Amino acid sequence: MGMTITEKIIAAHAGKERVFPGELVQVTVDVMLANDITAPLSIKELEKRGITTIPYPERIVLVADHNTPARDIPSAENVKLMREFAKKHGIPHFFEGGAVGIEHVLLPELGLVVPGDLVIGADSHTCTYGALGAFATGMGSTDLAASWVLGETWLRVPESLKFVLSGERRPFVTGKDLILFIIGEIGVDGARYCAMEFAGPVVSSLSMDERFTMTNMAIEAGAKNGIIAPDEKTLAYVRETGTSRPVRVFTSDPDAEWKNVFEIDVTSIEPQVAFPHLPSNTRSVYGIPKIEIDQVVIGSCTNGRIEDLRMAAAVLRGRKVHPKVRLLIFPGSPKVLRQAEEEGLIRVFLEAGGVIAPPSCGPCLGGHLGVLASFERCAATTNRNFIGRMGHETSEVYLVNPYVAASSAVAGYITAPDKL
Amino acid sequence: MIRGKAVVFGDNVDTDVIIPARYLTSTDPKELARHCMEGLDPQFPERVTPGATILVAGKNFGCGSSREHAPLAIKGCGVVAVIAASFARIFFRNAINIGLPILESEEAASRIREGDMVSIDLATGEIRNETTGEVFQAQAFPPFLQEIIAAGGLMNLVEKRVKANS
């Protein structure tokens, strides 16, 4: 019996020939990530216990992307705590100010994560890095604190689910729509504790940016990780980062064991809208009633990359945002922002009446920079639409792709570009 | 043996309703507790009798973000244990790591009603509904997890290991 990519990466980091689903293993960790919400808990836990041994500072990445630029005094204190911890322990990868981007946009771009890595992050969307052919999973602050001290963590080897995507994509159907469709099919716990491996000709045809969008939302189906086998596109992307980290390409064996295989013909999939209050409440944008909106958010670790901004700009070029709608755009990183500026996308957004916000998580999680008032509605390219996610508990979030977000900003209600 | 009155919720209780992100600048369990479950029931902290309340929920409890503030807020309220039909995996790890007792039992989750008096034997995983007399068996944890639980959380084990090596 062969192994899946996920099993191979875990086995390689457990020092074993092979591992089996359900097995508990101790693994070495290549990258250990935390942000300005989760790192303070880890740091305080270590300091409370007087633990000062941090043997692998170069493997730690600290990104102040959630409540930045500092929302209030407690947020500023949290970043200060990270900054001082990084300095004290010689942690080279601490990002704030002009260096900061959304962690899951930033790390791949900088070549801090490469194929074959085992990554843990105190952020649930750490699963994003699976698009590089890495095993990456979210954990909490205590698990991260322990890994900073030990350089390792424990894992339960997940069962793997395979999603084979074939057929022809319709206009305005993106990686976002494919993953929303899948979550709609299997539910928010449909992949609980499992690995989701995406494969097939449609996945091969996706750009890296769209692949990141897909693996990013694996957690929204309850998965431990999402993963895509590295191919030429992956390796070209990694080369471009100029990283010196060793790349290890793993692929699933033909006789690997799958808990379930889903064959999906994407030909009939239309752009998706996930209605409140679960990412699995998906419907085709063409079959929904008129839902008027107050705000549109384009950005996040799901859709804050350059291609996402290109999609939005393609719709907004020469158009104006509806007067009652606030359009907020969050480029995912300084690089994305610079590139958008060079390509003239920023000008398109400004002329349409959009707000350009700093590279950060923004209002996605309802804390900062564009939260919603009572009964307001938002069409967002983000990843969660739980009750109160973006602000007041009576507000509503509809999850969409960047094309639909942009066309909805123009129309004032949720719609696709071909209906404008 | 722990004992408490059941407070019952449904399926897919996510971390955004357990503790909304706008409160995450604090790491103080008491402060977090004031806003626990605010998204579903702003009066929740008043429904809890500290040291004598057991939270019971459906499937996929704690789905969403990795914020450890979620189990900290629940523990900070004085909830003594969470019984659910199933847990989202990050919440599961976090609860064990910070020493919040959790038990997985589909049957118990579907049969226990609001206000029922429930007792739990953490050593055996036996859940007893004293109000109805029903008895349920929670899924057993693997020995490695039991070791973390017995130590009172992951960092107690880590600290021991670090200090033994120094």
C-alpha cells in the first residue's frame, strides 16, 4: 500500500519509513508561525514559567497582521511584546510596519515555506501553504509555545480525502468558487480531522494564487490540512522567491489509501455565494434574490493576492462604486500593493471610489478597519461568515470571489459581472 | 468526579461566537469570560454557575479560528467541562492543552437537556444524567493525550522536560 503526500511529509518528519492514518507521531517542525493575536499568549506562557530556551529561532515566524497598524493600546502592547521577544531570542522573521503583509500571503512570497515542509501556525488558515505541497496545519498558542521550545510537535496522522476536479470552468469561476462548492457539498465538518488533497486537470490549470485560495479554506470544511502536489508552476513560483531552503517534492502514490475520492465535474459550477452564517450555505450567484449590501471587502488570506486584485480591477475599470456601498481593498502584502500600483490597479480602485487599506487582515475577523454596524450586509472575498464575524451580531457576511465582489460593489447588490 | 447543570447549544458552535475577535487583545480568562458566547447569547455568563455548569453541544464544537482564547473564555466563566457530539480539531487540542475537560459523546450530546444535572467521571469517561438516570460512555483518549490531561496541560509536561535537560 502506498502513501499520500500528507503521509509522506509526516513520515519524513517523524523519522519513519511510513505512517498510518490514526497513528500519533512526534514530528520535527520546519516553520512555527504566530500572529499578534496568538503569539502574546504563547510568549506570556513561556515567560510565566521562566522558560528562556528557544533553540531554533530561525524557524519561528512572527507576523503582526491582525490588529495593525495598532488598533488601540492593548494591540500596540501585544506587538511590542512580540518585538521584544523576537529581539531577545534573535528571531529573524518578525514582521511589522512596512514589512508586514497577511501572514499566509507573506510567507510563501518570501520563500519562508517551501514544498515538503512541515509547518504549524497559531492561525487556523495556516493550511494555506498546502498549495506549495507542504504539510501545514493550524494549532493554538500553547502548541506553538511548546514547539518553540522543543522544535517539534505531536500529530495524529489524518485520513486523506481526494478531490479530483475535471471539466471546463465557466466564466468568472475561480479557485474560490471551486472550494466554496466543495464545502457546500461536504459541509463544514465534512473533512473534520482529514487531509483534503486537490488534484485533476482543473487543479493543474489553476494559478498558484488560486491554489492558495483553495487550500486556505480547507479548514472551513474542518480539515487538518489542504494539499496540492507540486508541479512546474509550484517550482517556478518557489524559484522566483529566491529561497535557499531545500525543496522536497512529494506526490501521492497511485496505490495510496483514500478515505474517500470525490470526482467533481466543474463544468456546471457557477460563481458561488456563501450565505450567512456558514461557509457551506452556498448558492449560485445567478439564482439568488436581490441582496442589497452596504460594504464590499476585497482582500484577506483567501483572496488578497495580485491575481485577485486583477480580477476586481477588470470589473471596476471605468465603473463607479454604488453611492451607498463602501468598497475596501486590502492588498495582501507590500509586494502585492507595489505590484498593484505598478500595474495601475490602485488607480482603477481609487477612480471607482474604493478605499485602499494597509496590507493586513482588516475587518475579516471583525476587530479592525471596517467593521459592520447592526443589520449591515457585506459581500466579502474573505473566508468566514459566522454570526458577528465582521462586526455586530446582526450584520451579515456573504462570501464571494473577487469578480462578484467587484460587480456587487458597482450594482449595490450581490451580482456577477456579466449581469451588470 | 465533576458535576454541573447542563447549558445546551446546537451544532457548529464556532469560535467567533464563543469569543468575538474584537476582545482578543486580552489574554485574561476573566476578561474573556465576560464576553463568552456573546454572539449566541449575551446573557450566557449569567446562565453559568461557576464550578457547577457543564456545556453541552452538538457536532463540530469550536470550529473556525485557532484562538485559544475560546477555551480560555469558557474555562474562565467557570464551566467545568464541555460535552459535544464532536469537536473541531484545533479546539480539541487547545482545550486539552489548557486543561479544560472535554468529552465526545454523540448520544450524551443528543439526550441531555437544558438544566439537567450531569456528573462526569473523567477517569473512565462515564457521563451520568442524574435528572433522567441515563448513563453514557465518552470516547476514550489515547494514552499520550491522557498524559497531557493528567499533567494539567501540555506546558506542564514541556516545562518538566526542559528543566530535566538543563
